[in-house]
Amino acid sequence: MKRREEKETFEDLVAEGASVPTEGWDFSWFEGRATEARPSWGYATSMAERLGRASAVLDIQTGGGEVLDFALAKAPKRPPLTVATEGWPPNAAKATALLRPRGVAVVAAPEDAPLPFADGAFDLVVSRHPVRPHWAEIARVLQAGGTYFAQHVGPGSAFELVEHFLGPQPDEVRGGRRPERERADAEAAGLDVVELRAERLRMEFHDIGAVVHFLRKVVWMVPGFTAEAYEPQLRALHRRIQDEGPFVAHSTRHLFDARKPGTHQA
């Protein structure tokens, strides 16, 4: 992976990272600037296989629709009905433009609101990196025997970076997305957890512009982040990358395969 030219100044790199649009979940801008290992289970490809067996699909918090679009393109056959939700208007617009040609309706729905669908409307519900899973709503919109298949962000993800900016975080923040806690919540909502896998994955940031863009894009990492507000921390990290090489952090991910009791299976 190539490094950025040494002649680029701190101000140049920060300005570049601050200027790149953040809509959607396309991370191609980071090529040559940051890397993140991917989970071994290959979520989007596995989703494609599930789509080929489903009749009515809901993708929750689709972002810009990129993951669903990829999975639909790879699916052995497309479901007769596919809809997606998204709460951030710029993402909803981007997802609509991307997914409409595939016959997918994108519904504007706030992340913390009830899902705007009837009980038992779907035999497959998917989601990649929901802000938080609303288990009761997921269970409600699944038909009997239906499947929730999702990849979640795990506990303490990229916290080496988070704590550089915010300082040490309390245990309740670091452990807020523990897989076993989410398993208990899913089961309390009436779902049977068939499979739950977790992995810790290496991330590298090769320049401070990549850090700025990442924190603008993944807004829950450092809430309210702006380059101006965190200039001292950015300058310190810039010097560290120049002196020591890429800044290393670790993401955490877990895979959920859960089913609503009944006879049908997606």
C-alpha cells in the first residue's frame, strides 16, 4: 500500500479529507490511504445467496444502497419484492438512484422509529452495520420462519482511534455492542439465534486526511467531529504517522443469523 507524498502538508491533507463527500458506504476513496481487513464470512456474498431463496426482503439502514446493490447483482435470482430503509436524506437519495433500476423501493425511515411495514411482511430481513438493531421491530416484520441475516459493528471498534480523540472511554461505552448482549436481546424479542460469529480486524491509516474523512463519514465514532475542533489531536496524530508509519486500530464485527420460530425458512 503506497504512502502519501511527504511534501503534502498537514493543512493540505486535512483540507482534502474534509472536502470529500460522505454520502453512502462506498469506501473506494480510501484506496492507498487506509485499509481494513474484511471478515472471513464475506457478508455481501452470503447475503446474495440468501436473496436468491427469498420472496420478500427488507434491507434496514441501507446507507447508499451499495451493499444491497452488490448482493442483488450476485444473487442467483432476485426476490419478487425488495425494499430498503434509510434515515439520512442524502443517503436515501443516493440509494434511490442506485437501487431503483433493480426494482427496489427505498423508504425514508428514521433509525429510531418503528419500521413502516405490516406484521409478518418479510421472510428475509438484512442489515449491514445498523446503528442499533431494534429487535422487537425486526421480529414483528418477519413472518414465521423468516430470517434476520446481518453484520453488526462490535464492541470497542476502532477504539484506538476513538480514544486518541476522546480519551479513555468507560466500560459501558466500550462494551455497548457485545455480541452476547445482542444475542440476549434478540432472544428476548422472540428470535432464535442460529449462528453468531465475531472477529477482530486490523485497520491502518496512512495519512491524516484519511482519518479526517473516516471520522466525518462514520459519525458515531467521535460525535460532533470537525477538523477545527480537534486540530491538536489531528496534529499529534499526523506527526505520529510521519514518524512511525501507519496508525493501527482494530475494528470488530459480528455476524447474526437469527430466525423467527415457525415453518417457513428463507
